[in-house]
Amino acid sequence: MAADVETEEPTGLNRRHFLIGGSAGAGLLIAWAFWPRVYEPNIAATENEEVLGAFLKISRDGLVTVSVPQCEMGQGVFTILPQILADELGADWRTVAVEPAPLNPLYSNEILAEQWAETMLPAGAENLTGDSIARWLATQIATRNQLILTADSTAIPAYAQRFREAGAAARVLLCKAAAAKWGVVWESCQVANGIVSHGENELRFGELIADAVRQDLPDPVPVRHAGEGVLVGQDVPRLDLPSKLDGSANFAGDIRLPDMVYAAIRQGPIGETNLKSFNREGASAITGLIDVIDGGQWIATAATNWWAANQALDALSPVFETKGFLADSEDIDGSLEQALDEGPGVRFIARGSTRDEFDSGKTHRARYRAEAALHAPMETRTATADYRDGKLDLWMATQAPAAAVERAASAIGISPNKVTLYPMLAGGSFDRILDSEIAGQIARIAEHLDRPVQLIWSRAEEIMHDHYRTPSLARLDAATDKTGRIQAMQIKLAGPASSREQSKRLFQAATAVEAMRDSIGEADIKAIDGFDIPYDIPNFTVDHHPAFVGVPTGNWRGGAHCSNAFFLESFIDELAAVAKKEPLSYRMQMMNDQPRLARCLTGVAAMAGWDGGLDRSGQGIACHSMRGGHIAVIVQANRGETGLRVRRISATVDIGKIIHPDIARQQIEGGMIFGLAMALGSATRFENGLPTAKRLRDLSLPRLAEIPPIQVEFIQSEEETVGYEELGVPAVAPALANALFSATGVRFRNLPLFAEVT
């Protein structure tokens, strides 16, 4: 029988953060309702260009330039969103260009705001206002605070319709301009390949644009019928690829300004750390050293080149002092154990009654653990800044541009209106650049030096001061009937409130330590992402038990879905083994209400030649649904004398209608490789406030030669397109663990898999 730990409903408001009640609440809502909400586009345009709304401008030469308010990190968003707009507009893809959008409330990510509503508002706010009002408040906060975030695979769900409408509006204006010249009704005009036509009459966009901006739009603006365009569904050339291939693409580290110098930085252990002392004279012999900047919690050096700046840091021999806790893995393990076994929990999912089933049925229990993991992007934190006449120009890649501007402005005591951000391409991220501490650092360094400066974190700094994937511990209990079918399941998860912690850093300018401390004891609904299971289990509960772990945590590619899918899908495999059932059929018998996921399972079984994982064949299966997308994965692997060998990974995927097939395939395949890296490594332990991993070589990441053949098949669908950038990640680790169980009879319950054999 599963022992029940004290479980609570989400608690009331913390009055230190949010004070509202009765008439005050009504007054607040009325004030928000009447707050002016008219925003104008602020796209920069030349004399040769006309701006048509917030997402588009067209030149008199016919160049169509699309403004994208999402960070391009290799996921293809600089192609997919322009592709949607150009398809609706009827543009010639050869004339389409892309640029990052400026800061503007018009670009706020309202879908993400709704998903993050309960992490953005104070704990318990949803009880006071009701879920619908809480989400409404979140979207209003999002718009008015320019919540232009790139995260949680929301680029397509949040912006696709807006880009489609922008393309439709421009197409109508161009048709009206052409119709006025020809003396016909605009509805009879056709648009294709950048040309507006009516019978034998034809005019290019550039010839019409000056007149088009003076036309009025109908209400509503008509969009094309599905399938009328010729671009959506095609592998059009990526707009960001040519410059990346020829080296002309600019990243933050490529910026070069007159009189620019280079900076390196050193920070102490994780926690409440201050710079205690350093030997300034020790660095005086370094050729090229220009200055030393004491940041209080960090020390930086500026030099004529970055190598000299980094060498000077070593010569300074900085000494840091940390008060209070020091991050230590033994303490983290103990905190998670205590929270799970003794601490109160908050129940976020409940259906049926589990108690009676555990009293009468056959039970099975398992514990699973995930270590803290690193983002480890190829590009370490990099930013360039120029501070002149009380204004700051800032070049950096960021998934949260408004937060970066706020952080830079507050660091040197200027208004955010005095900061101009130039969003750069990101060399990967995996959600690392949601946090903007480097913006405050570079602002202070630029102000101190009074000249342009480029700051680059070393790889060691990147690893030591990451915002790690949440370390967590889960206990799963199941009660089954005589046939082995699951009648009840209880899941209890211990871990920090990572999403609430991250929201405090993003929206309240909290430091890493402040965010950790202010989140102690707060339950986090996003901590259980991935546990709203697809299986037909009548009695089911999921609780989150908050735990303080002493390291800053935040978004990681796939978020809590990664570890939670590993816990759940491995446990389902355990139950199938206990029931002596073949794992695929065991899953299928519980999938009465999930036809799309069931089709993925049967599809991958046929594609990979599923043999049931019998006779030590080394095949393992897992599936997952995430943000409207579905995936099933089969891994074939074995563990021999020379170590693990993954022979093949196969997947069947349903993401609805596919906009760009090649980019979709790249993202699923890339996600699966990321999932393989998560299964084998990516993690770190902690000692004395520092991670034990110091370099990429310490992370046990798979090498290129170790990446197996990957098969991906998409299910053809006309369902709404969903965000899929992270969908490939979660199911790989459990499929691999299940394959290893098939091959060896050993059950792996930790991430990374070989951290411990249990």
C-alpha cells in the first residue's frame, strides 16, 4: 500500500508580494480594463520602404521584409514564420527577407503568458481570482510588460495566426491599390509570386506599395482558404542558412566597434557570494591589460584581446567569500528525500480515489531520480555594449529581450528607454539565454570603461553559473488488478519550484539567491509537466513536494517533461514486466482516448520491426504527448564489454499540419540527439558550492561517431500545427532505459542512466 504524505491544496496569497481583496480587487480589474492599450508599430524603415503593420514592410523594389519577434537559436523560426506570412501574402520566396523585431507590446507572447500564468502571479493568486481571471491578468501583464519570450515551443502557436493575418492584410491592400488602377473590384484580383493580376493586367508589389498603404482594410480581413497558398508545406530555403554557411551571419561575439576592448569575468561559488580580495599587481605584467572592474559579486578584466583578459583573471588570484549555504550534492539528495518522505505536498492532478485501490489491489513502487543538468550550448554567454552620453547600446542574443533591457538599465541606474537592444542570432541555447545576468554585467563594465566592450564568459564560468535543469526525486506507486492492468497510480515528485524561481528572475529582477529563497515552500504546477498521462487509469493523483536544493534552476529544453517522461515511461515498462505483458500491448490497452498517440505507437512498431523486447533483444519503447504533439520512440541498444552501443533510434511523430517538413525533421532529430545526451550525460554533481563538471569533456556527451542511425516518420494530418521544437527530447531516455532492461535485465532509474545502477 502507498503511504500518503500530507497533501495540501495550493495555499493562499503571500501578502509580502501581493495585497488585494474585495473592492480593491474590483478596482484593480477596472483599472486594468481601462488602461490604454493602443500600440503602434515601430519597425525601422528606409525612404524606399513602407511599413504594413507590426510584422511586415515592402520596398519599392519589391523586397518583402518580415520582422520576427522570436530568438533564432537554430530552430528555424526565422524561416517558418516568414513562410506563413509569405504564403498568405502571395509573395515570391526569392524576394523575402527577415529581421529581428524591435521591442514592442504588439509582439508579446500571450500563449506563453497563459501557460506561465500561475508561475508569474504570487502563490495562491489563482484561488483568489479564479483561473480565467488569473490567466487574463497574465496576458495583460504580458502585453504591457513586453513579454516577448522565446520558450516552450510556442513560436508557432503564439504567432502563426498573427503572421497569417498580417500577410492577408497586406495582400488585401495591394489588391485594392491594383483594383483602383484597373477600375475593377479588388476581390477579383489574384496574388501569386509577388504579382497582383486581373486578367492580362499584372503589377508587382513594388509598383503598388506606395498606393497600397493609403488603402483601408475591410473588417474582417479575409484570409485564404486552406491550401490556396504554395509555400506552406514546402521545404523552402531557410532564410538564415546562407549567411551561416558563408560566415557573414553575426553573433554577439562577431560584433566589432571602433576602440572596442574585450572583457573576461570570474564569479565565485553558487550562493550569497562577494568578492573578498584580489591581487591587482599580480595582473600588471599581462600585456594588453587595460583595467580591472570590481563588480562586488564578480571581478572582470578588460584588455586588448580576450585571451589577455582571461589570463589576467588568473593572475589576479581573486578570493570570494560565500555566506550561508554552499551547493552540495549530498545536501541536495537529502533535501529531496526529506521533502518526498516528510514534507507537505500540493496535489495538482486528481481523479477517482486511489486509497481504496491500494488497500485491495496488488501494488508496485519505484523511486526515480534526475540529477541537475547543464544547458552546455556551443556559444557561451556573450554580449557587446557601448555606453555614451547616458545611453547604452547592447548587442546580445536573448530569449527575453525586455528582461535583458531592464537588467542592463537597472544595473547602471538609467531608464530602459535609454537602452537600445540589437537582438543577435544565438549559437544554440536550450533555454539558457532566458536569463539576462550578463546584460547587467556588461552594462556596468561599459559604464566603467567609457568605451565599447565585449564580454565573453569562459566555458568554466558558463558551467559554474548555469541555471540548471531541476534535480528531482519521484516516487511512483501503482495498484493493479489480477490481469496486471493499472487501477490506481500515485506520483509524488520532490524538487524546487523552478518555474516560479525563473519567473522571479525574469519579471521581478531577483538575483539567483533571492529567487531561490523567495520560492522556498512554493508549489510549482509546471514541475509536474508530463505527468498528465495519456493512459486510461481511473484513479490517479500527482503531488509536488517543494524542496530547497541550493542551486539556481530554470527552463531546459523540454523542461520537466524530460525527467517526468523518463520516470513515467520507465515505470510503465516496469509494470508491464511485473505483469509479464509485452510493453507495446500493455500501453495500447490503456489508450482508449488517445487515438493520435496510439497511432504513433503502432506506426513506430511497424517501422522499427518491434519484437516486444523479448529474448534480450535490446529493444525499448516509450511514448509521450507534449503541448499538442505526440511521439513514440523505439531504441535498439545493448551494453557490452566496451560500453553502451545504441544501434538505432526510430520515431513516429504527429505534430498536425507541417509547415516546413525539413525543419520539422531537423528539430525532431536534434531533439532526439539531445535526449540521448540527457540519457548518457549532461549532468553534474556539486561540491563546496561548485559543480564537479568544469569542461564539456566532463559531461559524457555522445560524440558524432556514437550517434546511431535515426528514423523519423511523420503522420500526415490536417490538425492545427503545434510547437514541436522540444517534442523529440523526452521519450528517448526512457526508451533507451527500457532497451537496456531488455538487453541486460537491469533497471536504470537515474538520469543520467549510468549515474547509479539500482
